[in-house]
Amino acid sequence: MNSISSNLNLMIKACEKASKVIIRDFGELENLQVSKKGPKDFVTKTDKRVEKIIIEELSKSKKNYSFITEESGKIIGDKKNIFWIIDPIDGTTNFLHGIPHFAISLALKKDNEIIVGLIFDPIKNEIFYAEKDNGSFFNNNRMRVSNKPNIDECLFGTNNKGIKLIYPRLNLRNSGCAALDLAYVGCGRLDGYFHNKINIWDVAAGKIIIEEAGGKVNNIDEFNENEINIRAASSNIYGKLLEKLNKF
């Protein structure tokens, strides 16, 4: 295994602990599809429980760091320049319907720069992570973005609004999990990803993972944290994608 920082090590351990709850609850969902209470409340509880575990684990040895989270919003610690950015389950609609395509997304931002990112798919047991200037890794193996030069042969992840575009006629997928879409760009399964009005916790980890894998991502800091227009792709395709998306 490549050498990793104490921060990343802590993030991996926190995700592994939280994933036990996700896997257990995901297995319980089938019983809930017929119950009166319904699965939606259950999934919300899972989300909150997972976030609580992650916050507790990260706070054990890094007591002063701040948080930006999907469920709890901002939690300001003594160190106001260092933020953990947490999405406990990205892809909750998939989770809710028993579709095994969702992930924990965790990032660390210091002095307005994302320095560590981790995306963990607990069902497929796939982990994607990156640290600034230390490369991107998939299950501990170095990973790179795709190198296809022809945009017509590429596959892109996007959301519903993207898929409804008549122009450009790109080959598009809407998987329902932005974090995994970005991770897949990092490892070359997808060639690019674009989405308008998305949240920081959906994209923070994916941004550094793609960049450290040799890809390009636009400057997300120029947007409000809840209204980010993200454009990400392999270096070969990034410019061509931006040209196609000038009206999006």
C-alpha cells in the first residue's frame, strides 16, 4: 500500500465503521417496502446515523476541525480554516429503492483548498481516494483518467437536466450518484461529468480524485456551496466538453 497521511487513514477507518451500518440497513430495506412506516423515514435515519458515526470517528483524533455536512450543515470548530466535508450517503434515492449504487463521500479542505478526498462504495467494496500531490488510487492501485481523444466515443455522467439536452448528442448516463460518477471519471470508467446546481459535499472528494488522476475540473470555488456548476473530464476531452456545454 502506498504511504498515506494520518488524515486519510482516519477517513478510511471512519468510512469502514460507518459502512457496516449502511450495509446492514440496506439489507433491511426489503422488509420495509411493505411496512406502513415506509422506507423513506428509515433511509433518513440511516443517513443521520452514518453522519454521526463519521463525525464521531473523525473528531476522536482531530478534535478542533470544522465540518460541512449534508445533514447537520456547518459545525465550526476551533480550527476555522480546516473543514471535513461529508456526504454520508450520496445516492439516497438509489438506496431507498434497493439499487446498490451509492457511496460515502468525504473530503478535507484546508485554507480553501481540498487536500484529501475519499469516495467509498460499501456494497461493491470499492474505495477511491486522493491526496494533494500524491496521486489517485482505486483499492490501493494507482489510477488514471481515460485517454480517449474522440468525444463521440466517450461516455459522460450527468443529471436529468443534462440527459434532456438534445444538443450536444453526447453518450450520457444518469446513475443517481454524483460522487461515484466523479470517482468513475477518475478511474476511466466515465470520460467526464457535468451537473448544474449541485452541493459541495457531492463533489469535493471527486474533484481532487479526478485532478490527481490527471483529469481537469473547473474552479468550483466561484459558486455558492449549494449551487455549483461542475465540469470534469479527462485532460484529452475537457476542452471539447466545455465547447459542447457552452449553452448548458
